[in-house]
Amino acid sequence: MPPIYVHAFFALLAVPLGLYILLTQKGTKQHKLIGRIWSLFLLIVSFTAIFIQAITPGQYSLIHLLIPWTIGSLIYSIWSIRKFQKTKLEKYKKAHMYSMVGVYVGALLVAGLFTLMPGRLFYEILFN
């Protein structure tokens, strides 16, 4: 199966799952479990993106800069919430929250909008 299909499948799953996490109560066992699943989905989306070079075959495009940003943000978010659990300092809780919201907006919503550009797979599916 081509990486673009795996990438799209997990990205499409991550959008509503991430929204659910953002809108429900924080700190519960359910939040933690779904957050881990969501983070795994985003890692899969990030790693499969490395193999997608549809616009410029053999080259990476600017959107590929989201790969290290997403992975780095997930690592920072996990580090922040673990720091909060140990110290109970609000700054770590807020860092986790802002970082995760940033990943949701940047890696899923903004990147998702780029998939609607002419020449991209979702543009072809939706408009042709």
C-alpha cells in the first residue's frame, strides 16, 4: 500500500480524535489513553510523510518541514506533562496544552488545507 494512503488514513482519523481530546475533560484516564493513541497516529502521519514526494518527485517540499516540528512538539508536550505531574507547576501544564493545540492546528488543520491545492491527491478526489 502506498505511503500516501497510510498517511491520509491516519491523518483523517487524527482530526476528529484530536478535536474530541481538545473538547473533553483533561487529566482523566480516557484523556490519557486517547491522547496516547492520537500521538501515535501523528507519529505515523509524520513518518509516512517522509516517503511522500508527489509534487516534486525525488525532492522534499516546504510542507515536509512540519515533520520535525510535529515530532519535536509531541516530544516537548509529553515532557511537559510529565514535568507537571512531578512538580505540579502550572507552566508545564500550560506548555503541554499549548503545544498540543499547536500540533493539532499546524500538523492537521494547516497541513490539511495544503492537501486541497491543485495537483494534490485530495484536490483530485474532491474536485475532479
